[in-house]
Amino acid sequence: MSKLIIAIPSKGRLQENTHDFFARAGLQVTQPGGARNYRGAIKGMKDVEIAFLSASEIARELAAGTVHFGITGLDLVHESIADPAGSVHIVTPLGFGGADVVTAVPKAWIDVESMADLGDVASDFRNRHGRRLRVATKYVNLTRSFFAAYGIADYRIVESAGATEGAPAAGTAELIVDITSTGSTLHANNLKILSDGVMLRSQAHLVASLSADWSETALAGARAILDQVAAEEAARIHKLVRAKVPDRKAALEAAAEEGVSELFEGVAGEVLTLLCPKAGVAACARKLIALGASRVTVETLDYVFGDENPLFAPLAVKVTAA
Ligand SMILES: Nc1ncnc2c1ncn2[C@@H]1O[C@H](COP(=O)(O)OP(=O)(O)OP(=O)(O)O)[C@@H](O)[C@H]1O
Ligand SMILES: O=P(O)(O)OC[C@H]1O[C@H](OP(=O)(O)OP(=O)(O)O)[C@H](O)[C@@H]1O
Ligand SMILES: [Mg+2]
């Protein structure tokens, strides 16, 4: 039976955070063949294999079905996969690698603030110069569909592999489409983002391939991994709240308004143990005190395992139906 293969970034911006993400979930990625070997494992999970690839290769391998899971940016999922909804399943966002894919023009173009302005300039440009406006980018597909949505057709894409922001100053393109997070590269190159020029807000995601060989072994591996990931996620967004209250039922009703769920069955007079979303903790504590608790303690959790796994269930439905 085929093992579960997880592709993770071997270099670049997502690598370090990916490592931290696995560590948080209590999963230790090992590279038994040494740092130059592109296959690895997860300690204690013999049916799971790690493939170290670049972020853009990971998107392509997911589409091809040669890996089951991959960690990559949403920008690459949408750029490199022709039919994302049909070929991959987004398991969960990971909270790092945030960046926007944007349309940016020279700051000197004072009359161009929006995509509509750009459309006007594009037609003018063609009439005046007898050639089309050039857009430097590596996001060829995203650019085509975004520009089409604004009815802009008078342009030509100049494929750029790197240093895209330098293209206007170098005279190889008039404007660019690229990814930005701090904005400092755009600023340094005297470029500005158009007001409605953000085509995608990206971050790193855990993504599953729908065309991979989802053998029983692979599914069991996915379940084991996602149990730990979901348990860590649930722990991160909740706090454990404890209080002794005279009227257990009234306290539970009040706490429920803060999105609290009761963790363990108990009887009146015993300590009430609640799982509370972080944002509701203070309000929940106030309510419990108003209902007679003399103290409310709040604790941080490492893991919250549940009988249902919100990450695995939707994936299982898709890959077993396929
Ligand atoms: N400021 C940023 N600039 C570019 N990408 C970012 C930024 N912040 C986060 N990312 C994310 O990191 C992903 C990978 O970027 P990285 O530079 O590591 O690889 P790459 O440039 O695609 O390299 P390769 O040529 O090896 O595929 C991007 O696709 C994007 O999802
Ligand atoms: O908004 P900023 O914080 O300035 O980041 C944007 C820059 O980061 C990326 O390049 P990267 O550093 O990943 O190098 P690369 O082009 O070789 O991938 C991207 O292509 C931009 O050039
Ligand atoms: Mg990069």
C-alpha cells in the first residue's frame, strides 16, 4: 500500500515556518539521508514520507497527484494549478507566509490610481505607440484572468523570473504584477499598488491532492497527522476555564453565549471545566463571577483532541468519493 507523502518547502520563505508548524503539532520531521537528501520522514510515523521541494514545485506535484499533502502559498495554488477546485482540497490556512499579489505601476503615473484608469492608459498606449503595454510578472495566469475581469485586453505579458520590480526602470515593461508583503521592494523601485489592484491575498496553506493515490495506508496517515494538527489548532484558539459555581446549569447557559463548550460532565457543586474561545474568556469569567463563582482560573492548553476531526472529515469525503 502506498505511503502518505507530504511535500514541504526545502528552501525559501516558507521553510522555517513550516518546520515550526510541524513542531507545534508535535511532529518531528527527520532527514535521515542528510540535508542534501530530498526525502525525509516523521519520527514515529512509519507510513509517512516527506518530500522536500520548492514552494512552486509543491503546487505542481499536488496537481499531478504525486504527493498527498503539500505546504505552499495560495498564490502558487492559483497560479500553477489550472482547476484548483477540481484538483486540490484546501485543508487549512497556516497563519504564515502572508503576502498579496498586486498590480503596481510607476509612482510617476499620477493619473493612474485604479484598474479602470489602467484600462484607459492601455488603449491610449496602443494608439499612441503602436504596441501594447507590457506587464512583467511570473503570475501569468492570475494576471490574465484578473485583467480580463476588468475588461483590459490591450497589454502583453513579459515573463519575469526574478527582480520583477526592476522591469519598469530597466525599460523591459511598463508595469508589474508581483507578490508583496512589507511593500519595501515596490517602494524602493518607485512603484505604487493600484487601489483595486490586489488580485489575491495569499498565505501558506496545508493543501491535499484529490488525484493522489489515497490508499487505506495513506488515509490512515492523513488521519494521524490531521489529528495532531487539529488538536494543536483547537488548543491555540481556546483557553481552559475553571470555576466553582452554585448553579451549574445557569453557569453553563451564560457561558454558552461566549461560545463555550462544557468539557467534562460533572455534578452541581463540583468545579466546572470549560473550553472557551480566547476572545470570550474575560466576558465568560465576569458572567461566572456574577453567578456566584468566587474565583475563575484560566489555563493555556497544549492539545485538544476530539472525537470528530474538523480537518480530516471534509477531506475524507472528497477523496473517498473521487
Ligand atoms: N514577501 C514575499 N514575497 C514573496 N513570496 C512571499 C512573500 N511572503 C510570503 N511569500 C510566499 O512564499 C512563497 C515562496 O516564495 P519563495 O521566494 O520562497 O519561493 P520562490 O520565489 O517561488 O522560489 P522558487 O523559484 O524556488 O520556486 C510565495 O509563493 C508566497 O506564497
Ligand atoms: O514586499 P516585500 O517585503 O518587499 O517583498 C516582496 C519581494 O519578495 C519576493 O522576492 P524574494 O525575496 O522572495 O526573492 P525572489 O524574487 O528571488 O523569490 C517578491 O518577489 C518581491 O520581490
Ligand atoms: Mg520569492
